[in-house]
Amino acid sequence: MVEILPLLQAVTTPVTSPAGLVAVGAGFGAGLAVIGAGIGIGRIGGQAVEGMARQPEAAARIQTAALILAALIEGVALFGVVIAFQLQGKIPQL
């Protein structure tokens, strides 16, 4: 019977390439942008609902401000994702 474990443990030389680090950085950047936007919009929504519950007469102003802030956060998140995709496009082909 052939022993497969020594074949799997064969010594190989590690391949280090900046392309792998660029890919990891691009994915990490896109992920952080999306997670940050989700947290930010969640907090805005929660605080806006709380503010409207405390002062129902100011609901229109609070809702407008929350919508504008959510749009600004989405813009920043989109910018982060676009930059991450541009980094991914700069990965050198091996």
C-alpha cells in the first residue's frame, strides 16, 4: 500500500508574490467599507427612530437629516469599494 502522508508533506519552496498581498488588501478594503457602511447606517436608523419617538413633532426634520446622512455614508462606502476594485485590477499577472 502506498503511503500518501510523505507525499503530502513534501518540502516545497514558498512562493512569495506581491500579487497575493494586493488581492488580500483589495478584499480586506472592500469588506471593511461595506461593514463600516452597514454599522453606520444601522446606527443612524436606530438613533433616528429613537429621536422621533422622543420628539414626534420633529420627525420630519430628523427623517430628512437621517436620509441625507445615510446617503453620505453610502457614498463613502461606494468610494471604498471602487478603490478596492481598482487595486484588484492592478494585480500583476503571473
